[in-house]
Amino acid sequence: MDFYVKIAIIAVASMLMIAILLQSQGSGLGATFGGDGNVYRTKRGVEKFLFRATIVFSALFFVLALASVIMKKG
């Protein structure tokens, strides 16, 4: 069972990295120094999907890591 959890952790970590890297770069601190000050922006389409996928993958990664630790103790 521990083997399958480790494989799942690797798969979810890979998907999480891909979802993070595919997100578009925000303005960050650029707005502080005279950049575009669009603070309130709504996410639409693929951007919204990637944002939600990142949240889901990170929560799943946390649960799998916790399950792995619990399996090691038992």
C-alpha cells in the first residue's frame, strides 16, 4: 500500500508543478513602481481552471503526504 501512495505522491507533485508553471505571471511588485495597477482582476477560462486545479492538487498532495507519514508509524 505504501508503494502506491508514493507513486500517487510523485504523480500529484508532477501535476502540481505543471499547474503552477502554466499560470501566467502577475504584476507582482511591478505595480508599486509605476506599473499597471490592476489589483482586482477576475480569472476566466483556462486561468480559472489552472487556479482551481492548483488548489486541488496541493490539497491532494497534503493528504497523500499525511497518509504516507501515518502509514510509516503504523
